[in-house]
Amino acid sequence: MDWKTFQALLSGVNKYSTAFGRIWLSVVFVFRVMVYVVAAERVWGDEQKDFDCNTKQPGCANVCYDFYFPISHIRLWALQLIFVTCPSFMVVMHVAYRDDRERKHQAKHGQSTKLYSNTGRKHGGLWWTYMLSLFVKTGIEVAFLYILHHIYDSFYLPRLVKCEVSPCPNQVDCYIGHPTEKKVFTYFMVGASALCIVLNVCEIIYLICKRIVRCANKMKRRSRNVAVHHDDYNDDPFNNCTLQMSRLDLKEKEKPPSFKTTNKSAYRPAALKLSEAMRASAPNLSSAS
């Protein structure tokens, strides 16, 4: 398998990852891929040749090896690394889809218009794609750890196994090659896988908390804008005048009629008639002269 090509494909994921995602990618390549390529493949090698049984019965060693090692550690880890890194390509493909939409939008409406402020920003659908990739990666890690634990009995690798499977004539003792070295590498790879699970869970919690804080800040900003708009309306002098005049009118309407106002309204027409009669009876001095 060409791991350099695999690393080149995954290097694009690093641009769109958080700090936890970058640490996860470093752990995958340094503590898993490099250890797998440099050391683990050489330790296991052709493990069936190193599996010795104290019998010359044809086919007995092959059957016993298949019984105790239904799937090789090294091939199981290769499948695990391939499957666990594939969900990261979902993010890369989603960003590529956004770039294509942005290119078509600018070709139709001009270069000045933008459909996305940043195509690689984890917002909207890309946030959900990123979260889905994290959940899938965590599920794959847990599933492969369970398979390894179920097949090899708590990741333990014994020095000697006793086989009674046909066509072995009786109970046969079989010896595993490099058992201590294989046990150390098994525990190391299991520990690296557990560390990746912890990093994925931390990144999920980080993204959810960041989303909650962002939504809370948006709600606070909206309530603040509504309060400022209400204060500006009350500070407007024209609005205050109308409010004060309407309040005064209401107060005047609610007041009961006083004695002065009733007297003014009752005697004012009689006083006007008396003044007009006095003006009519007065002599016209201008005509006399």
C-alpha cells in the first residue's frame, strides 16, 4: 500500500480541522501509520512460518494457525487505518462542492458577489458534515477495538497454544513467534486507537460548546438591538411631544368640570350682548365734528 499517496490525500483535511483534529491527524500518522510501516510489518512478517507445532501431521499447523488467528493483526490494523480516515474525505468533498458553487455563482453574477464568505468555514451544512465524520470515525475505532478484543481475548497474545482441531491426531502444542514483541506492539496500537477516540470525543464536545456559545451571543445581540431601538424611539423629541400632549389631553378629559369653567360658559354670551348694546348707544364723535 502506498502510504505517501494516502498522506497526500489527507493533508488537505488539516486545513479545515480544529486544533483537536490536527492533533488527531498527527497521532494517526506518527503513532499509527509510521509505527505500522516501519516496525509492525517487520515484526509480524510471514507469521505463519513462525508458528511451530510439535507434529508433522500434514495440514495440522495450518488449521491451528487459522483457528487461533482468523485475521492477522497487521491486516486488521491496515483495514482500521483505511476505514478510520475515509470519513475525513467527506469534509474535503463538501468544501470542494462549496468551491464549485462559488465559482458558478461568480461566473453568473460577477466576481464582486460572493455566495460564501469562506468556503472552508465550519458553518451551516459543513458543520453537520464535520460532526458526522467525527461520529463515524469514533464508531469505526470502537468497532475495530471490539473486534480485536473479541478475537484475541483482551488483546493478550500467549506464547503457547494447545490445539485439538482436526486433522491433528491429538492435543498439539503450537508456539508463536516473537510473542513479547507482538504483545508490546498490540498494546501500543490499542493505546493509540484509544487516544484517537478521546481526541474525537473532545473535538465533538468543543464544536457543540462553541455552537451553543455562538447561538447565545446571537440571541444577546438581538435582544440588545431591540432594547436600543426602543430607547431611541423614546429619546425622539417629536415622539415625546406627542406622548406628553396625549397624556395632557387624557388628564384634561378625566378632570371634572370646575365652577369657574361653568360660570364662564354660562355668562359669557350675556356679557357679549351688553357690550354690543353699549357700543350702539354711544354718540358718534367723528360725525358730530
